[in-house]
Amino acid sequence: MTKKPSPPSAAPASYGDAVQQLEQLLSRLESGQLPLEELLGQYQRGAELLRYCRERLQVLEEQVKVLDEQGGVHGLDA
């Protein structure tokens, strides 16, 4: 029996969604209950989600730096 290639995984709707998916995936991986055939696919999905999160955080970090440089962020005390 040959395994069909899995379709490309959809990008998460948001950073929060990606983190939630990662947490669920990690729980499944740590449980030891996944069939061997699914382990690699789930690991790859986790790597995709992690890459997405890192990219989003980098973009946001750059935006904050720009705001700081422009003086757009003044004291956070209200």
C-alpha cells in the first residue's frame, strides 16, 4: 500500500491560532499515541507552524523598532 502525498498545510488564521495548533500537536506527539506513519507528518506540520510564528514575531518586532525610532511610542504609563 502506497501512501498518498499529503496536501500542503493551510497557513494558520492568526498567530494565536498557530500557537494553539502547536500546543495541540505537541500534546499528541508527547502522548506517544500517534501511529508511526503519522509522526513525521505531524513533526513537519509543527515545524511549519513554528516557522510561521517566528516570522510573525520578527515582523512585529521590526514594526515596534520603527515606531520606537519615529518616537511613536511614548511612555506606557497612563
